[in-house]
Amino acid sequence: MTFEDAAAAIAAAGRRMDAMGWVPATAGNISVLLGADRIAITRSGRHKGMLGPADVMLVDGQGASLEPGARPSYETLLHCGIYRRFPGTGAVLHGHSVANTVLSRRAGAEVRLAGYELLKAFPGGPTHDTEVAVPVLDNDQDIPRLQAALDALWDRAPDAPPGYIIRGHGVYVWGADMAAATTRLEALEFMLLCHLEEGRHTR
């Protein structure tokens, strides 16, 4: 994939996420892996529903800008951490929906999703008759420290989760390419919204 192709895929994903209400204001970030040490990622402070080629930049595998003076998303290191940990990942999406924000503020160490038809969208979920735990990590403005907490979590539970949520902040998902990552995000957000509504109506 060329940088131009990656930028177009990122812009299309941004428009989709914006239309769904998952990236308000300048929230969220989106990336595509172009090679072992090249990642195309949204620039900091850009509205994801109005992205163009100039709103995407290149960083290396450690999150350092490959464009002098350019500033990538503040959470670039979290994207790098996913690419390092889960070989075969080609795209990462981060969004801030109402459902993932509210649920994570109420949750403990995870949000458990069970019995939903869309669990089939996750690896290892051939039927709805399964349960998935989505990890919830406390928000931390020290991104290297947050990444260290994620690495420790994944070391204890090496099976890849469908994504993870930063408490009160937003969700991260990934996939082999942008289409796979978007499918996973849509499935997860639908189930999180159902989970939120279910809790609201059973009180």
C-alpha cells in the first residue's frame, strides 16, 4: 500500500467514525501500517470527519515523526504498541463513543459481552454462544506508562482481545486491514451500546 492509499483509507474511516458519532471534535486517531518501520497516522488536532491527505503523516515503528517539525497524534505510541504485539495487524482505530466512555467509567477491569450475535465478528467467536472480556485500563496521560500497563496485561493473557478501552476516554481496536478494523469497531460499538441500554432499562 502506498502512502496515498493509506491516507485515503484513513480519511474514509474517519468519515465513517464521524458519521457514527464516535470521534467528536478532534477526538480519536487512525493509523495504517505501511512497512516494518513506517506507519501512516492522523496528525494531532485534526477533525476525523474532515481528513484530507495533508492531515496524515508518517512515523517510524517507535512513533517518531518522519516529517521534520510535524506532530503526530499524542497517542501514537499506543498504535505502535499494537503493531508490535499483534503481528498481522494492518490498521488501528481509536474512537470516543458515548457507550464506551460511559461504560468504562462504571466498569472494573473489564466489560464482559455475552450472547450477542455480533460476537461472531471477533476472532475465535464462531457463534453467538460465547463471552468476551474487553479490558478496561485506567486513563493515564503518561503514554509510555500506559503502554507498559498494556504490555503487562497482554503478557498475563496472551490471547488477543477484540480491543481495549481506556477508562472514560475511548476504545482501541485493530485488524489485518482497515476493512477488518472497521468491522471490529462497528461490532464492538454496537454491543457496547446494547450493554449500556440494557443496564439503563434494568435499573
